[in-house]
Amino acid sequence: MKKSVEEDVFIPLYPKSTVEDKSSLRSKFQERRFWSAVKLLSNVVLWDGIVQEDKVRDLGLSKLLNRYLLLNILNTPLGPDSTEKCSKVVSCLPERWFQDLKGGSTLPELLNFSQHLVQ
């Protein structure tokens, strides 16, 4: 899993003007790479409970979400596309990770993502 996260994930960042045109090749490529990384996130968190939780959280949240996915989400104009991306990321996260949290708090690895959702 670690090798996949470190070597297989690549989401290019293009200027906003380039990716606003959804029919452009760059925009389509960036979107395919984003959704591929979301699928990898989904697969990584499936190992929760089998592999040590801290390893799964490190790979899934610290490396995949914060290093790759969040940059793309932050550069996506607010609207249905942004909402869909955030929703899909949230649906990947195991509910078990949030059971012991106090109201209004989140996992440290999710702080930036959480702040984006609040905005």
C-alpha cells in the first residue's frame, strides 16, 4: 500500500483557467487522476482493523488526503463538483475513527479538510 501511495499517485495541478474548461484534455486527465486517488484511499481504509490503525491513517489521511486530494479539492471551484469530491472522501472514512471524539472536534489529520468543509 505504501508503495502505491508513494509511487502511483500523481495529480497534476494546472492553472485554474485550464481546468475550468471541463472538455480540455488537462481537465479530464486531472479528474481521472483525482478519482483514481480517491479509489486508492477507499482501498487503503478498507484495511482498517486488519493493519494497525496508525499506519492506515498515515497512508490514507496524511499522505493521500492531505498531500494529493486536498490540493485538488481546494482548487476546485465551489459547486456540485467540489461537493461531490468532498462527499466521496467523507464516505471513505471509517465511522469508528470518530466514535471517541468530543463534539466539534476532529482527527488531527483531518483538520485542514474539516476547515474546508466548514467554509
